[in-house]
Amino acid sequence: MAKWLLEHNTNFRDISPTTVKNYARDMKTGNWNSNTGETIKFDEEGNLIDGANRMRAVVMADVAVEFDVAYNVPTEAMQV
């Protein structure tokens, strides 16, 4: 699912390769904590606007990770 989301959503902030690598390492070793309240966010048009680094890390780690998801988040919310 993470790979599909990345392929179909290209309007997100810049990717941080270091962050992705660190997240993937933690996911693969079981040190990732998904229960933080931080969500994967989609705007009113279904575009991924927050969570691309985490999605890339899931693909890199090749593990299943659960996330809370928020839909219909106003795009301008990402400016703060």
C-alpha cells in the first residue's frame, strides 16, 4: 500500500534520504513506535500531504507498519 501511495501521490514535501533510512532501520529492527498520535495525512483531494518519508521507509524496510490516517486535512494546515 505504501508503494502505491507514493506512486499515485507526487505532490508532497521534499524527501529526506537520511530520515527515510533511519525510519526504515527502526521499522526493520522493531524499534519503530507507531503509537505516537502522528498521522499520515491526506488533503481534501486525496493527495498525500504528510507521511511520504514514513511511506518510503516502509517500502525500504519491506515490513508492515500500522499508521493512524487523517483524511480531508486542509492543504494549508501543512504550512504550520
